Amino acid sequence: MSSPTPGWYRNSTGQQQWWDGESWGPVAPAEPQATAGAATQPTTRVAYRTVYARPMKSVGVAYVFLIFLGSFGAHRFYLGNPFMALVFIASAFGSTVGVLIDTQSGNNSIYLVSSIVFVVLFVFDLFTLAGKVRRYNARSPLSFG
């Protein structure tokens, strides 16, 4: 059974009391007495969204991921860029398969293209990774769930 959402609710004595989702809070001030002909305003409930603070990323950790796990695209996954991480994985896989094929058939076009793509991406990220981390950290530090 889930608890009700945060908001104002009537307690057992009929007064409005704040529920924060875990415990009861203060009682609302007494409402002025309505006259016989006056219409009362309905109470409104406010919907809340959960807000999560996104952790900051470290330039050092990103470089460790690039150097030691670059062929798996770990640094790109770390910075929330899964498409480019998959490009790193595909180029590293193509280079590995190209080496195996090259030793058996003498055809090195797969190896050559994949290796060039991987090396270009690796060197590019080697020089631009710090800026990518700064841009990631500059985005809104809050995410809404």
C-alpha cells in the first residue's frame, strides 16, 4: 500500500494538516467562518514531481575510461552519449575482426577502415574530452522523475 502524495488533508478533527509523503506536518491556520450566503472555495491539491540531483562528472575518471576502456566506449557511456559509444565499440570490433581476417585471407580493407575510424575518434576524444565533461556538468544539475 502506497502512502498518499504530499499535500493538505483533513485530519480526524477536521482541520487541514500537511502530509509530506512520510510524516504529518503543521496544521493550517483556522479558516474564517463563512457567512450563511457566502460560497466556500474548494481546497486544491498540488501535484509534485520528484527532483533528483544529477552527480557531476570527473575529467580524470573520463580520461581513465578513455585510456583503459576506450574500445568499449566507456567514456562516452559515462558522459551520456551511447550512440558514439556504440561507434567506438563497432570500430574496435571491426579492427579485431579485420586482424583475424587479414591473417587468413590477406584482405585488410575492414581492418584498415575500422582502425582509422577508431584512431581518429580516440585522438579526437583525447584532446576534447575535458570540454565534453565541462559541457555535461554545465547542463541543468536537476532531472525530474
